[in-house]
Amino acid sequence: MEPIRFALIGAGNIAQIYVDAFEHIPDARVTVVCNRTESRGRALAERCQAEWTDDYTQAVRRDDVDAVVVATPSGTHMEIAVAAAQAGKHLLVEKPIDITLPRVDRIIQSAQEAGVVLACVFPLRFSAGVHKVKEALDAGRLGRLTLADVYVKWYRPQSYYDGSWRGTWQYDGGGALMNQSIHNIDLLQWLAGPVASVYGRTATLAHQMETEDTASAVLTFQSGALGVIQGATSAWPGDPARVELHGDRGTIVLEEGRITRWKLADGSPEEEEAMLQLDQVGGSGASDPMAIGYEKHRRQIVDLIQAIREGRAPAIQGAEARRSVEIIRAIYRSAATGAPVELPLVDE
């Protein structure tokens, strides 16, 4: 088969990870890189043996483009994704899919109307251990789920925010929750089930920035389970992100998508040992956003290619990617009003 040809929109930090991933996918090729800063865009394009442009509307209309990776600041995703969908191109959109629910819904609607594949990037879901946890939960092996928590206690220096779109409401859509914690919030909602309500507090304690660098929220799940989300870029030196799941018949802990604790009442020592050995690839973004590695992004790109060729939905569709944005927007609403917020959220 001919390779699937991609336009890569954006040439920032995360675009470097995509290029690393594309280099390890034989049936994918980047044909054009789009970035407003010519020096950065040209440098990445040369590495891909691709062309450069500063106009995304031209990039997404090219005949030698089958799919578009949207890897620009979060608050710009909608315009690019809609233009690409209207040009008949399949989509892989970085997290968050966009920063408000109306903008997310516009992307989803445009992809549906155009009949193109829309996938959103949550690489942790492509960890083998995460799928074993999902299987255990779906099989009821933890018994009655009682607690489901996320802890993303990371660190970023002030230079990470200075002169940047990061930490702004317009382009980042939030801070430690919307940018850094969203990966594990996505895992939490996928594994533990729908969230019914949130009560949140946010603060900016260690940086000069518009949005939060520290946040805590209490969750109630539709199942009745309770949970906590803590997200920060104010916690030096930064610890691996953690998802904890507790039930009356078992406990499982994930760190950066890897199983670090597997204690099930119906389990065995052999099973526990096997689970702890699963998928030791990738790093942590706890203190360095570039330390995550490319492998899970590679797996997600491969899933998109297979979805395009097989005429099926990708692993993480737009509607699924919407859920984590809804939870975070609800936490922000709660923090602003001082009151609990129920889901589904009517987002303005």
C-alpha cells in the first residue's frame, strides 16, 4: 500500500515527538510542515524531507495530504481541524481536542459532516498495562469501586511560561489541569466510569501566569465511587503521574500508564508479577515535557492509519476526547463559583 501522507501543523515541542514517531512508521510520510516561524518550520520540514508553509489553509488542501496532525497551541485547534475536515482530510488532534465544549463540538460536527476519521491524542491509553486494568475493572475484579484518584504533581520552571502561550486562558485554556493533568484525567474517566459531579479549587502559587499551577478537586462518579484529582506544575522536582483505583476486592495503581501495584483478591503472585513487568517504555513528563518518548505516539498514529484503511473508528474518537475537557471545565466552573458542579456541563 502507498503510505498515508500527513500534514504536520505546528513545529513546537510536541511536533518533535511526532517526527520521532513518524520515523518509525514505514507506511506514513510527512509531506508538509506548517509553522508560522519559518526557521523552525523549515528545520523540521528538512528533517522530514517535506515542504514548509506558513499557511495551514494551504497545507490542509494539498493533494499530497491524506491526514492532518494538529499540534498547535490548544486554543487554535478548532480552526485548523475544521478547515482540514472540510478539505476531506482525516484528523489526529493533540490533547486537549480544544479548550471549550462548543469548540470541541464544532470539530466533532465538522468531522462527521465530512465523513473523515477524527482521533484525539491520549498516548497513555496505548499502554498494555492500561488495557489490562480496563479488563480487570470491566470484569468486576476490583469488586465495588470505592475510590478513583489522579495525582499529577509535576514541576515546570518559570521559563516554561515566560513569553509563551502556555498558562494563558486564550491559547492553553487553563494550566496544570488542562495542559499537564488531562492525560491522566482521561484515563480516570475511561477506567472509573462517568463523573457525576465535581467540587474544585485552583490557585496560582509558584509562577507568574494567568491560569492555575495548583489544583484539587473532589469527584463523585455515577457509580457512587468517590475520587480526587490533584494537578500541579508547582511541585518540585516532580513525581510520576499516578492513577489509583480501589475497590472492596482489589487495588491497582498506575504510574505514567505503567502498573506499579496489582493486588486483587482473586489474583495470584504470578499474575501480579506479570502485570508489573508490562510495557516498560516511555518516560515521565514530571519535570521535562520532552522526556515522554515517542513510542505511544507511534502506536496512536498506527491506530489512525489502520482506522483509515479499515474504515473503522479510531481508538479515541472526538466524543471520547470531549469527556476530559468537560471534567476540567467543570472544575474551573466550580473553582470560580465556590459551588459543586454537576455533569453534563453546559459550557459557555
